Amino acid sequence: MYKYDDYDQRIVDERVAQFKDQTDRYLAGELTEEQFLPLRLQNGLYVQRYAPMLRVAVPYGLMSSQQVRKLAHIARTYDKGYAHISTRTNVQFNWPELADVPAILAELASVQMHAIQTSGNCIRNTTTDQFAGVVPNELVDPRPYCEIIRQWSTFHPEFAFLPRKFKIAVNSHETDDRVATLLHDIGIKIVRNSADEIGFQVYVGGGLGRTPIVASLVKEFLAEKDLLTYLDAVLRVYNLNGRRDNKYKARIKILVKALGVEAFAKLVDEEWQHLKDGPGTLTDQELERIKGHFTAPDYKVLSASSELKTQTQENKAFSNWYNRNVSEHKVAGYAIVTLTLKKLGTAPGDITDQQLDTVADLADKYSLGEVRGSHEQNLVLADVEESQLFALWQEAKAAGFATPNLGLLTDMICCPGGDFCALANAKSLPVAEALQEKFDNLDYLHDLGEIDLNISGCMNACGHHHIGHIGILGVDKKGAEFYQVSLGGKSGVGANVGKILGPSFARDQMPMIIEKILSIFVDLRIDGERFIDTYDRVGQAPFKERVYAKAN
Amino acid sequence: MQKLINHTGVIDNNWALIETVEGELPSGQILVPASYWLENLEALKGRSDVGIWFAADAQIAPFLALISDVAVIAINFPAFANGRGYSLARLVKERSGFKGELRAFGDVLLDQLFFMRRCGFDTYLLKEGLSGEKAVEYFATFADPYQLAYDKPEPLFRRKGA
Ligand code: SF4
């Protein structure tokens, strides 16, 4: 993983000093509430319903065990003993004191971490495939490009106060898309052209929120060295032309739509002609330097573990977990393990300080000391030897990370909602919990197969409800909390926005409604179909008919 | 009194900002609205006592070929969170041949000075009540930033190698 040099460290240290000064001036009354607001937001500090929330950046989801232990320490010392993994693979603390934040940032800086630009109208954390570098059929490791983007976007002087927040995702997998690339302000797909050169396909203007849109292709092939000059051009066109009069129309997706993709692409291209081949062009030396931080470890030469076969045959629970939560590694004899944070009784993505310490220990013991976050709010150990899986499973199970539900109904994505978030229309966590409770029979869950169920507490869509196969959105109906259901959303390669089923439901109806939707699916499915396959085949009508027929 | 600063300290403000021109132009060194300047291009171009001010939402393209010998250009920040002026500044400084003084005015606060300097501003009319002496410390928040910009024509990865 990327290790800071003196320059990187200095920038983060200077940030700590800067934010301490800003906090001191705010507490002394020299900065008004309004003046301090964007400054603290650019440092990931929100004031939530009950307390401030600090969002720590985890660039493209990658952490060392040392960093995870530091997060555990912060959760214990400055918070109520837990942290939350967000859908942008950042880590959030829900209860820090404002006056403690400079000290927390200093702690983070000591392990090469920060909270820079985790919120506010600036370029946010770049995300990528949580299986980057270890998954089969990847073109190249996308993480060096994410790191290059991280450095370029960190305190970019021209783009610190954009019309609205700005998110970039990078995907390098030939067939899978685990990062919802096309639902970002910029989605970068790494491709190889006919001359066998690595480059990028650039998609612009995707996003969730009030107006969910899939991004449009604006650049068919961008050479590797041109990445940053082209991003500068896109951002400049957006900064100059994006709307600032209405925050709901300020995202770049609205600009792309208003101008039309072709006109937008033309503007970007005209701007880019001024920057192309200028000093912003990446050098071979810099590309090599950054890539050098992401070289593959010295994998052992292993053969398939015969023990593993016996273990899966003899132990049903282990075999369930193995089938669900373990993914194929590109190197024979190794496996990728997802530790699920979706256990009955805990909010999706929540993790205690002790669990964080345990994750760090597991990473050291089984996976070369590295941990990754995923946008489904789980954690990943990417380099586990197959022969160690059984031992790892036992330890993970004891710590509550081995619910074998990865990709299943109860592996849901859920935003913090009305319990924590000041913007919420409705609570989301109690809905998630009620569903976890209702659907806790693992055999039933396995029989249902893969279903993405995503819950957001409001239109801002932090819980990605639009792209869940089943999406649930909290709405406010004359002051009461209601929930709107949409079906057919997709986040992967054929990304698609779900369609609203009909009038919304009260909270206590939700488990029953979801059960009804599932039973309709079970009735209609043809052998082997996943929920989304059946839905795509039969359409919304049968669901709509039967859900509302019986509900009324 | 609002303080005008450059990168080393407080300086005198010798340019009067004319919000809207009514009738005759006042005498002395003045900054006129960009639209007025363009409409009166023939009379004003080349006058060393007339500068231009741009609103944050100004369309800058028509000016870029015309402003190389203007003495002072000012860009307004109606709210510090409106960052359009940063792009305007870079275009004025990097794409028009302008060699004069680029000034920021409006909601100009301490914490944005570092970014403004990087984008090419030379002087800053601070918001009422802010101390000029204190403000100059804020130009040095980060010693060696990653990106190229007006102040550093090469990005860190090229500077490091040099
Ligand atoms: S979706 Fe709405 S309620 Fe949920 S975290 Fe985002 S802003 Fe808050």
C-alpha cells in the first residue's frame, strides 16, 4: 500500500495545524458559525442530530493493521467505543467532542491518515474495487491511479469550493463492477486499446440523490499520462458552468444533462487542448513510483488445500460461510475473505473498538497486515492462504464477523438515517433491524439467493437505495415517517435505477411488505434465477398488483 | 476600514471600485464593471487609470484576448463558498497575457487566502474587521502542495525530481 514520503507527511501535518487554528478561532468567536461550517466540513466534521460526526478518509478503502488499531484507539478514547464504516469506505465516529477533533487528527496523522475532503463541496475520497489487485480478470491494479487522483485532489486550489460535492470512482475489472462506477460524478474505466496501451474510458455525470442518473461516456480513450490534465479540464468546465443557484441542480450530472453529452464533451475537450501535454502530464517516473507502492507481495507457491475440501464437507456452517463470504483469488492457494458487519442487533457498518482490534490482529495473522473496506459496508482480508481459512473462520465467528450472508438479503446497505443524521426524513436503522430480525433463517436466505437491499433515510441516498434490487427510501408524509419501495435497481455493470413500486408504507408494515415481495419472487422464479433476473423477466406489474392487492 | 494586502503586508488602496457607472466616469484610478468596459472598449482600452472588475458569474472568454495591458483586474467573491473566482483568476493570469495586478474582493476571509494566491491573485481586499498583519500568515499554510497552479508551474512530482 502507499507509504507517505516526507512531502505527504508534511501536508498532513500542516493540515492538523491548520484545523487546530481554525477550531481555536471558532471557539474564540473569531470565526462565525457560517464561516466555520465549510472549513469543518472539508475536514469531515458534521454537526449531527445529537453530536458532531467525524468522517475519516480511508483512501480507496485500504488500511494497514496499524491504522485499524489507531481507529480502535480513537473509538475507545474519544468516542463511545464504536466506529461506522460508510458506503464510501470511510470510517465515521459519531460522538467526538469538537474540542477533541484537532487531537484526533494529530493521532491520525501519526499513522498517515487524515479527514481531508471527506465532506463539503470538494473532490471526495476516490473509491475502487475492494478486491483490487487480488481478483482474477483484472486489467491492472486500479489503486495507483486512485492514489494519483488522491494527491492531485488534495487541497487543489482551484476546486476547493465547487458548486457541489464531487466523487470519482475507478474500476479495472473486465466483467465485474463492485464500485458502482457509473453512478459517480466521474467514473473511470481502465481499458486497453488496440495498440495494447493502458488508458481510461471517462464517464461523467452519474449520481444518486434526488435525480439518479447513470454517467455518460465523454472520452473513449484517454492515455495514462493524460489522466490529471483531463481531470483538470472536466473540473474547470464544471466549476465555471455548474449551477450555484440551486443546490439540487448543482451536481455535474445536471450540467451534463442541460448541455447534452456532446456539447459537454466538446467544452471539456477545448479546455483540455490548453492543458494537454503541459507540465500536468504524468511522467513515467511518477507512474513507476506510485505503482511501486502497490506491487504484489511475495506469494508462496501453494497447491489447492485438500484439508479445506474435507473441512467444507464436514462442517455445514463453515461450508456456508466459505461459499458466501470467500471469493476467488488470482493466485492459486489464496483466497479473499469478506468479514461481514451485518449481524442481527448491530447497525450495518457499525464496529466496536474491540472488533477493530480483532480485525487488525486477524489481518496481521492471516492477511499480510492489510484490511479493506467495501462500499457494502463490510471489511475484506485480501490475501488469506486457503489452508488458514478454517482457523480464520473460527476466530472471525467468535468476533461476530462471519455471518455467512454476503450478498444475501440481510447483507443490506443502510445509511445512519434519522437516528443520527440531521437531514433524514425517517429512521433507517430500525427498518434494517426489523428486516434482519424477520429474515434470520439462513436456509431461507440462501434459498432466496443474492439480493441487494438498500435503505436511505432521505433523498440524499447515502444508503444507495436507487441501485438496490430492492430499495427503501424514508419519506416524510405530513410529519410521519413513511417508506417508499423501489424495485429493479442495479449497481454493477448494467447499472440501473430502480422503479418506484407505488404508495409508501408505514414502518411497521415494512417487514410484511418485503416478505410479500419475496414470496412473489419465489412463486415466479424459474430455477436458478436471482431476484433481479426474475424481476427483469416479469417486470414490475405482478409485484405491484399483488403487493397492493393484499395490502389494501 | 477594509484592509488591502499583498503577500507581505498591508498596502494602500488607490483604486476605487465603481459598482455601476452612471453618467461620466469619475476621475482617478477606477475599476469599472466588466460589461461597461467591453461596451466602451475603444475609449477605455489602453487607459492606465481604468481597471476592470468581474462578478463571480462573469463570462470571461470574450475578454481574454483584450486585457493584456490592463493595470488592475478585480474578481468578486460574493460568498467565500462560491469558488468560481478561482477558475476565473487562473484564466486571467494564465491565458490572456495579463501582467497587471489581480485583486480579490468581496467575502475574502483568511482561510481561503492560500488557495487564492495559488490561483494567481496578487492583492486582497479583506472583509471588514480582519487584520492585515494576521492575514499574511495564511499564505504559507502549506509549504509544498501537490498540484501545479499559477504560483507553481509544475506539480510536486516534477518539482521533487528537479
Ligand atoms: S440518506 Fe439522508 S438520512 Fe441517510 S445519511 Fe444520507 S442524508 Fe442522512
